[in-house]
Amino acid sequence: MPIVTFHKNGTTVRDEVKPNTNLVVRAGIKQFPYPELSFQCGMGKCATCACKVLAGGEHLPPPNWKEKKQLGERLEQGFRLVCQLWLEHDIELLQEPAAA
């Protein structure tokens, strides 16, 4: 089962999830992660759930059109929209605080 390591605001959460897990769906029903993953629409329209992939990105599918539209050059910096990812392998993510 995939291990998710999630970093946010200086806190790290590490947990095992079932294969084919979407973290935005799980955060919406308060299952993972704590501190909670920031998200809004869950459909790739707002980019609130954007995270930098620190490890495990080689196992992810290529970015879809929603990610390309929302993230643009941030894709080259390793960012992905978590709402568009269904995890099958270990992954390490960093979610930076939203700009004020």
C-alpha cells in the first residue's frame, strides 16, 4: 500500500493509504492528512491543492490538460494538482502556504 509523506507549515504527516487513493477525496471526508490538505473544488479548476512532489513523481502519470492549464511553468518545478492524482506508489508532497 502506498505511503504518503506530506509536509505543510513545518509539520510532517506520514500515513499509509489504499491503492488508487485520491488525497483530496480523503481530506474531504477527514481521513488524511492532518494538518489538512488545502483544497477547494476537487476538479482541477482552482489549483488550491497544488503540491510540490518531492519524491515518487516518476510513478505518476503525465500531467493532464487541467494541470497544464492551472500550473503552467510550475509543472517544471515539480508541482502537481493533488485532486488529479490517484496514488498507486509511495509519494512525498510539500504544500506551501497560500500567498496572502
